[in-house]
Amino acid sequence: MKILFQHLCGRITRTDWQYTPVYALFEKSEFEKAANNGWLPHEYDPPLWFQARQVRYRLAECLQRKKHKIPKRIDFQILENPKSLKAYEEIWKEYLKKKGFDEDQSLDRLFELDPEKKIVVEVYDYDELVAFSVIRLEPVPVSLQFAWTYHNPKLSLGIHCQYFELEYLASLGVYTHSYVCPGYENTCIWKSRFPGFEFWNGMEWSSDRNLYERLCLIDSSLVDPDDLSNDDLIPINYDFSKITSW
């Protein structure tokens, strides 16, 4: 393992804070341990791994719960290592437009790194392809992207797709967790609503949904980074006595 830091900016006059993204390089034998300590592969800057408020689900708990009921009109198909993305391009363009994202973002970029380790979950409504989800399977399963046309928001396609993914990954019997990338701002509060939820607080995995939601709301309320110096905005009490060596 090698830790890397980007010392991009900071303040030391009227306050004291630094913006320092943290990355790491791991040997293959360390991949599982890295994921269990809050690291995930950087999709767009390999071979780096990044540290963040990652969210994951314990798959064993998903199997113990009553199976989620999905409307009969909705169906799923799994495509391994897709050779063409044409079927998803219109959905992707509509998704970027609805979200207000840069419409020049290329869908191909999601498959530039290790395409053979990724699958696409296609989502159909009355046999019409209306959404898709991209999942990285190795070294740990990570839901990288869900995109849909917003054609019928009341269907909650994203929720149904997430349940389908969890049940599918759990049924394979080879994975212990499913990761859904970092959880920041109120737009990510939904990630706490699934069985087996836990988030990385920097020292350990926590199942405290109330704390997670509070952190996400704080993210969205911040206007000035200097506000982070207010102790009221730092709700996690870190117990450094629990620190163990790598």
C-alpha cells in the first residue's frame, strides 16, 4: 500500500483547514482489505483508489429479509461485458438533461476501465427499455451508475433496480457486500433505506441511519468551508483508541 495526497488548497490565517484529496495504490492481495477500510477503485484515474464516505450493504442481511415486491410490468435483464452501448445512448442523453449535468459526458467512459469486469442491468417497463445500471463486479461489486428517462417517476425504478441488484449479487454467493459509491448531500439520503446499510465514517463502518442523514443534510447546507470549524457541524465523535495498524 502507498498513500498519496493532493495538497490543493487551504487557509491558515483566520481559520485552519486544508483541502487534501487522499488516494492510494494497493497490491492485488490488499484489494479486499482496502475496500473494508473505505477505499474503492478510481474509475477514471487507475490504478488509484480513493477514500470517501462510502456506502455499502451487507448482502447476507438482504437474503434474510422478505423479498422486495417489484411490479409485474417491470423486468430486468443482465448483460455481461456489453460490446455496444447504442441501446443506452438515448436514455443517457435524457438522464443528463434531466439532472442538469454536462451533456457532453460520454457513456463510453464508464467502460474504459476493465469492461470485462462490468455488467449492465437493463430495466424494462412493458418490454420497453427505460433504464440501465452499470455495476463493477471486481475487486468488489460497486454500482457505478443508474440512468433512466424519468418517463414515470411514480414507478420508483431506481429503488426497484437497487433491490434487484442486491438480491442478484447476494444470490451469487461469492460477495459479502455491495457498494454504491460515496454518500454526500441530501440527494444520497435514499441510499440508507436498504437492508444491510452501513457507511464509512473514516474509522469504521456505521449503521447509524440518523447520523448518515444528518451528515448528508450538513453537506447540502454548507455555504462556506469555514463553517466546518464549528463543532456543531462535526457530529462524529472519533475514538482514536480504536485505531489499529494496517
